[in-house]
Amino acid sequence: MPRLRVVPLLRVFLVALFGVVLVLQLFSFPGQFASMARVDAELAWLRWPLTLVAGGTLLGFEVVLVATWKLLGMVERDAIFTTDALRWVDVVVRATACGGAVFAAGFLLVGINATDPGLPLLLFVVLLGIVVVELVVLVLRSLLRQATELRSDLEQVI
């Protein structure tokens, strides 16, 4: 059965996503929070904390994208069932946890200062999504570890 050639297509989307995240991190969010500070003097003090929260969260996401790129290369070389792959998955786990922690701090910051429950509720849903992704990655890491051990055992037998 021929192998699907989705890895090159996925790489194109990873590059595009990385570019969009970089634009959000460097221009969009800082500009939005600067505009918020100019429009509403009572919220002006939130400009830099929110800029740092957005930047830190997106930095964690960028690390996940780079680790995914590296893992895709290992898939292409048929080296995914190695301890090197587990190290890159650990990078994904740590980056997701760090980005989620920074996002949680931002959620608390916005939630405490919110007058309308809509934005805190939306941020809570995003935070739940981050936690779910983290847990799924942990399960997949466990499966990869088991498959790596089985492949190693099989190679020793052969």
C-alpha cells in the first residue's frame, strides 16, 4: 500500500501557522493592548501584563510547532520509535505546560478585572482546551514509549 504524502503538506501548514503566530506575537497583540490602553485609561495598566501573557503563551505554541517539525522529520526517516523522539515529545509536553501556565495567569488577571463574564468564560474554555491537549499529548507520549520499547525488543529478537 503506498504511503500518504501528508508530511510535506503538513510542513507547509506548520510554516504558515508559525508565521501567523509570529505576527500575532510581535504586532497584533501588542498593538491591540496599546490601543486598549489609549482608549480606556482604567485598563491602561493591563497593557504590559497582557502583552507578556500573550507573548509567553504564543512562545510556548511556537516551541510546540518546532518540535512537531522535528518529529515529522523523524517520521520521514522512520526514526520515530526512538528515545530521540521521546525527547521531542517531552519538549511538547513542557512547552504546552509552560504556555498553559502563562495563559492561566492571564486568565486570572482578566477574570479578576472583568465586568462582563463573556471574556473570562471564553478564556476559561481556551484554558480547558490547553489542558485537554496537554493530557492527550501525555497519553500519546505513553503510547510512543510503549511502541519504542516493543520495536527495540523486536529488533533484538531479529
